[in-house]
Amino acid sequence: MSVRRFRSLARSWEGLGRTDPLFGILSDPSKWGGKWDADEFFASGRAHVKKLLRSLHEIGASFTNATCLDFGCGVGRLTVPLSGSFNRTIGVDVARSMIDQARRYHAASSQCEFLLNRGLDLRQFPDATFDFVHSCLVLQHIPPDLAIRYIEEFFRVCKPGGLVVFQLPSETRPESVISAQHKLPDSAYVAAIVLTDPPVSLAPSERATLGVVVTNTSPVEWGHDIPAGRHLCVANHWRRQDGTMAMFDDARARLPRTIGPGESFEVPLRVQAPGEPGEYLLEVDLVQELVCWFAEKGSLAARAAVKVTSGAADPHAPAATVGATLGNPTPNRRPSSIVDRILRPFRSGTPRFEMHTIPRPQVEETIRRAGGHLIQAIDDNAAGPGWLSYTYVCRRSPSTRGVSPATRGR
């Protein structure tokens, strides 16, 4: 049993909850050091839950909307949007600092409750407490023997007939294998792109939002949720007047839905001008992430001439949409000496968290043994490139009791 390693990880999460809680939940290396924008961070949680609920609906995984448990809730990124589908939602986390942050961020969320759970089980909750048990981006950081124990606990605290939904990587895969598996046929990479109200002039590095209308002129359907990070996006480059590249790979906008042949859609694209004044071509194309740009296959990108001026921003230029600021409730204080000791290994660079896999057959056997059955394992790309990750959608069997701490081998 890897209890000592788990306790060490818990101390790291405790320290990050005091110093950089948003990075501790979504560890994007570019956001280390308090660089996460709170609005962007919590918007990612709303998007995740919206996609999850859509997927559950598509596979017929219905659930009762009474009670929900979000395991490893952190600062409530997923807990709060989940609560919109339930009468009562509880988030639990091993780090008191994360729970404190969640309570500060979401003080007005009356449907949510955040509780500390430092045990290696969920014994603070009786059997059959919740209609829906959820966990994402948590079990992958826990030693596999302990992750298996928590999965068993998920089924114990879930009501008979309720849903258990959790994410866990199964294996690592070479990027070339992943790309070959999800690459579209060459005939799919054809699109007609029209720009609506592109900016005529911008200040250096100024942001602007333009509308992009895209039509699928290929004979192939464009899937909205291609797994393993190989999804389709509208994106842009900036070129100089002679056609040479000035800024490669600027903005991104995901497809809003699956797009069939002949169908069109419109998305906003928030671009950022080059940092140097000059005459530029704003080039908008489609890309299948980590596979190819459509233009590389012969499709025509859309272009608009934009002048980047040396003066102030044009007051008539399209403005980027800015949401209400949530703010960071963490006070600007020097970490305690205990936290300094906890985070000392991270001081030399961006923190890296332990990553673990559990083979899918072993997870499915755990589900069966715990009194559940698997509805579907969804390839989700949640663990990032190079990892085969699944969201396991399961239902606790109505006539079977989940594994409890009293009956589980110690």
C-alpha cells in the first residue's frame, strides 16, 4: 500500500492550495506562478461539465438529480457547474487549503458544500448516500492500489441504480500511433471560410474578436469530439505582405457541434496582432490538432489585410469580450515555513505531478467486483497527449451492495 507516497502528494496539494491553487488543479506549465485567469479557469469547468452531460445523454446514462459527490474537488471548478443538475452537491478534497479556497470562491453557491476528506476511504459517508459520484483529473495522481480503493468506495456510497463517473488513464501511447488512429481521410480537409467584420487596423499586440463562417465542402463529416486531442479547430496565423510567416499559430475556436457535408457554422475567433507595426495578412484556416492544417492538404485559407499601427489602439476596432472578474481570494502573503518546505522541490521550476495508469481490464474488473456495471468507457484525452485516458461511465447494480471498508481486505 503506497500510503506514504499518497501522504507526500497530499502535502504538496496542501501547499499549492495556499500558494497557487488554480495551477494545482489544472497544471498548465504556462500558468505556473499565479498566472491562471480565474474567469478562464472556471469557464473551463463549465465547458467540461456541459460536454460530460451531453455525452451522458447521448449514451442514455440517465440519473436522479438529488445528490452528487465530486471527489477531489479542489477549488470547485467542476463541483459548482455539476451542482446545477442536483439538489445537493458535495465536493471533497484531501487538502484543507483547497477546501478553504473553494468556500471563498463559491460562498454564494447554496447548492454546494465543500468537505475535507483526508482518509484513504470515504467512511464519513454512509452506504448508498449519492445518486451521482464523479471524479476527474484526480485518480491519475494517486498510486494505483489506493486509486482502486477509492473506486470501490465510489460504488459503496452510490445508491443502487445511481451513476459513477470517473476518469483514469489506461496506458501511454506514442504520438504517431495516436495521430494515425484519429487522422481524417485526406478528402475531409476541404473548407470554405468567410471572415465577417475583420479589423482593418490594430495596435501592436492588441486583441480583437472577428466572426468566422465555415462551410464543410468535403464529403466527410467533421466530428465535434474527436478524442486524444485530435479535435478540429478554427485557427489563424499572421503573415507579412510578401506571404512569409510573421506569427504562426495564434488563436483557437473549437467546432460548436458535429458538422456534416454541406453544413455551415459561425464562431468568434479572438486574435492578437503581432507585436511590431507593419502591414500584415490575417490568415484563418482549420486545423486538426497534432495532425495537419487544412491548407497543407490544399484547402484555401481566408485572408484579410490588417495594418498594425504604432499609435494607440483604434477605439472603433472590435473589442475582445471580457467576462466579470471573479478575483483571487488568496491573500498576498508570504507562505509559512511549513509550506516553504513542502514546495521546496518545486522552486527550481514548474511542478510536475506523479502520473499513474491502471489498465482498462483491471478497472473494469474493479467496477464489477464493487457492484457496478460499465455503460461505456469514453476516450477523453483528459490526461493530455501521450496518454490513453477514459471516462468510465458506470451504474451501480440495483441488487448488489458495494464493497465497504468493513468487508474489504486491509
